[in-house]
Amino acid sequence: MSYKETALKKFENMPLTDWKRAPLPSNTFSNNIDMATVQILSKAACVTIDDYNSPDEIQQYDEELIHGLGDYFVNYSEAHYKNGLHVTSSGSDIESEPLHIKYVMNSDSTIVESQFFDILPSDNMTVILNYQSDGGNGIHHGITRFHAKAGSRLNVVRFQNLNRDTNFFDTMYFQVDEGAEVKFYDCQLGAGYKAVSVQADLKSRHSSFEVYCAYLGFENDYLDLSYIAKHHGSPTTSKILAKGALDGNAKKVFRGTLDFQRGSSQSVGQEDEFVLILDPRAHSDSLPALMCQEDDVIGEHAASIGRIDADQLFYMMSRGLPYKDAYLSLIKASIYEIFDSIPNDELKEDITNAFDEHLLSHMSKEDVRA
């Protein structure tokens, strides 16, 4: 029995998930599954792309995936996917030409994808996962697994810019081997309901994992963002940095977890989140967690909430800047640090333009007065 068949059988026997984080849309787990349009915008010649066929080897990663959105979401994606890629690096000099994959939702149905990226030892690779809408307002489900093998360097950028009537559920898992370095840039700008989970297992010495997350929430949006770094080897390092802004009745829960397993002595982890509240009705919960089974480790976490500084706003207006421009500039200044670190100038421009468009189209009337 294949892993997909196993997942389907397991899913069919599972009770409907009692997801207590927030009410789920009624059609979250629809049987009306369509395919997204997948475009390979760029890739290095030494990158191999095959159809994803639930290789049995991925089972080892799911045994480690103990956090995530939950077994129900993972098994639903693995059992019902219609979009899937199996990507393998095969050359060390491929970082300069990123693998840019664009997914376009153009229907109101459910899109389900499952993917596996295998980065071979000492290879350098940049992967861009670009989610866009073309009239579709459906639901996205996905699970993506990355294996960064010994000495490899991996940059991953997820640019989620779907319509606000779209729901986005996504799980990512990274296995990071000895000496491998992974940097993940997560730009959650679109979709009115977005629930994402990212887990990295730092398996051996001198492996590292960094997350840079930027997010926006407007009107009645709901955001559930979870990032977990599990330290196994000694020493290993991790960093989680998230910055966002909430307007209207948006609600956000951010979970940043540093988990030091036995054997991870001398490891270092850092987690920080900063959110800008643009409307008193917006609600933000930050749930940093530090779990430790070792003594000789360093774990730091912090969370802060801020508002637009009236004095800064007045100062900028006194220098001739219109209210709207000054207001937007202060929002951008608090979040653009995330975008500045993205390792692709063309994509960086696309993301910052999308960020500006979302802000301009969703700011409340009192915020855009001249």
C-alpha cells in the first residue's frame, strides 16, 4: 500500500477535527477538489522536477511532524492532493538562479497540494513559492517538506497574495542536517483566513534555521501563525522574527516555539514578534513558548504590540508629508526589515508593491484623510 493510500485510509477513519483555535469555514474539507495552475517561472538547469507520487520516504518526516495544524489537515492534503512536485537539487552552483514556482488559483473550489524538496549535500538553492489569485476565491490546502542535507544552503520564500475571500491552510516541515543552513521568508499578505504551521528539526551539529515573517490582517481576517524550531544536535542555532500589522476587526494568534531536545547543549534560539495595531477593534495574541530538556542552552523570546506614534506622525506632516503618506510610511518602516532580507531583488519589489496595495485598499476612511 502506497503512502498516499495509507494516508487516505487513515483520513477516512479519522473523526472530523475539533479545531479549537477558531471556527473553520463550513467547506474547509471539501470533496470538490480542483487543480491550481502551476507555472515554473525560472529554474537552474541542474534542478530536477518530477511529479509528486507520495514517495514512501516522506513518512519519516511526518513521524517528526508533531506540531503542525494537526493530523487531520496533514492527512487530508496527502490523501487528496492534485497538485504535487518532487524537486531535487543536483548541482552546487544553483543559488543564483532561483526555482520560482507560481501557483494561480482560478476557481472557487478547493486546491490541494503536496510537495517534497530534496536539497543534496553541499548544494545551494533558492526556492520561491508564489501564490496568486486569478478570480478564484476558494480554499488552499498544502503540505510541503524540505530536506536540507549536510552542508547545504537553502533559502525559501513563500509569497502568499491570494484574494481576501480565499482561505489558506498550509503546513511546512524542514529537516536540517549537519552544517546545513535554512532561511525561510514568509510573506502572508493575502487570504482572509490564513492558518500556517512551520516546523524545523535541527538534526545535527552546526545546523541553523531562520524565519522572517511579515503579515497583514484587515476587516474580519483571522490569522493563525505557528513557527517551531526543534533543536536536536549540539550546537544548533535558530531565529524567528515576525512583524505585522492589523486593522479593522482582524484577529491574530502567533505561536513561536523554541524546543531544546536532550542532546542539544550549547544551542541558541531567539524568537521575537512585533505587531502594529491600526484599529482598537483588532485583536492580537502572542504565545511564545520555550521548552527545554538541556541545561547549557540559550533561549530568548519577546513579543510587543505598538500603535502609530502620534508624535512621529505629526513630525512627518510638519515637514510637508500628507497624512496618508506619513501614516503609510510609519507602517512600512515597522515591517520592511523583513522584506529587505529577501534574497531576490525582483521578488522583493513584487512583495513590497503588493504590501503597499493591500494597505492602500484596506485602510479605513479616517486613516486616509488628506
